[in-house]
Amino acid sequence: MNLSFFDQFTSPHLLGIPLILISMLFPTLLLPSPTSRWITNRLSALQLWFIHLVTKQLMLPLNKAGHKWALILTSLMTLLLMINLLGLLPYTFTPTTQLSMNMALAFPLWLATLLTGLRNQPTTSLGHLLPEGTPTPLIPALILIETASLLIRPLALGVRLTANLTAGHLLIQLISTATTALLPILPAVSALAMMILLLLTILEIAVAMIQAYVFVLLLSLYLQENI
């Protein structure tokens, strides 16, 4: 019984072919396609307003040199947001519950920000490993600690997104299972569990949006340190 709770995190297959790529690319079909008109309908206007708002928020901590990353960061934010929200629908698969996918997104982008800093301003980038005014006996230990904290950043990005979404999906499945099981025995308790389930679903919608924003915001902050 306990193992069945984790079946929802198994990548779906059809004739031995993994369908995770389709589940990753499907949200892009919901994005507005470029046309010759400025605004086509209200939905397109709402999507463009939201993308503009997200881009503005992500570019706030960055200087002009970092604005070249606007397309990458905004696209990543939109992709993660739509994958997380679509994964809350019944009988769907959420690719962002897979640590392998999140690490595949986090590691190359983190490495790109690090290499950008080492190429443009190597002295300043390496200077982050040793804060100013550090006592001489603490220098070797502090360099090791700062290096470890630097190298663990992509792992923290991937694990944070995976853990939050996985925990939310498990809670929803546990409470929905309890609601169904208690319905013929204790209807009052089942109704209470249903109310908790509705509140938890609203919370998970907020978590899905916040985690997508936090993932990209932390990447933009890492970028700001290196430009």
C-alpha cells in the first residue's frame, strides 16, 4: 500500500518509450504564438501582461549586463510554472518531481553563471570565497566552507524544488485516500478531510507558483554575484 503512493512519481511509458519529454513540452502549447497583431484576445493580453510582470521582477536585482539573460530566465520561469500547475490536475505526471530533471536544469545554469563570473571578473568571483577582514588562522577553513557552499548550490536548487512538490503531491494523495476510505464509515470525518483537502489544494497551487519563482530568482541572484 505504501509503495502505491509513489507510483505517481514514476515516469510514464508507452510501448517502452518514456513520455516525460512529451509532458515537458506540452505546456509550451499553451503559450501565445507570435502573430502580426499586437493583441489577439483577452487571454493573449493576460499572458503577455504576466510575462512582462515576471520579467520585470526577475530583472530587478540585475544590472544591465544581466539583462541579456532575461529571455532564458523568463522562459524557464514560465516553463516551471506551467509544469507545476498542470501537474496538480488529476491523472497527470509532474516532471519537476524528478530530481534528475531539476538537476539537469539547475546545474548547467549555475555553471553558466559561475563561468561568466570567472571569465569577466575572476578576482571578484574568487573573492567571494574569502570575506574581507577574515582572521588569518581561519582562512583555510573558511575557503573550504565557502567552496562547499558554492558547489552545493545546484544541488540545493534541485532538491528544494523536488522536495516541495513531492511532499505536496503525497499529502494530497494521502488525504484524498483517507477521505474516500472514511466516507462509508465516518461521513462527518470524511467531510472534514474533504475541507482539508480543498485547502491543501489551494496551498499547493501557491507552492507550485512560489517554487518556480524561487528557483529562477535564486539563479538570478547567483548571476548578479558574477556580473
